[in-house]
Amino acid sequence: MLILAIIVFGMVIGALAQLIIGGKNMWNIDWGLAIVAGLVGSFIGGLLISLLTGHGLEFHPSGIIGSLVGALIVTGGWIWYKKRSSTPAE
């Protein structure tokens, strides 16, 4: 049950990151990217911020903010990579 909650939390954080970044398709959420960005961002950003603030692995707002920041970085990096790879070289 905990794993399912972590996946859903990551998906929500990833979707929120996509909505914040926006872009051409603001309301068209890529759910695959949302899950990956949310889980990776939560693991890296949430864990790092929680450990730096001294909260450890407990559930605190600092971990949620770190998760969102991590998901924003992963989502922004993915969008940048997709734009860069789809642009023809001149």
C-alpha cells in the first residue's frame, strides 16, 4: 500500500510540475513523464531537502517543497532535451 501511495504522490507532484512549467500544451499532461519526474524529483529533491533540514525521512513540508523543486528540474530538463533533439541542425 505504501508503494502505491508513493507512486500516486509522485504522479501528482509530476503533474503539478508540468502545470507550473506550462508550455504549449498546458492542460495536456504527459502522465508517463509525470510519474517519472515526480518519483525521481521526490527521491532526489525531497530526500535531499529533508536530510539537509534535519527532518530525516519523516513527512514534512520541506520534503514536499523539495519534491516539487526536484520534479520541476526533471520536467524542465526533459522538455529542454525534447526541444533540442527535435530541432534540425543548421
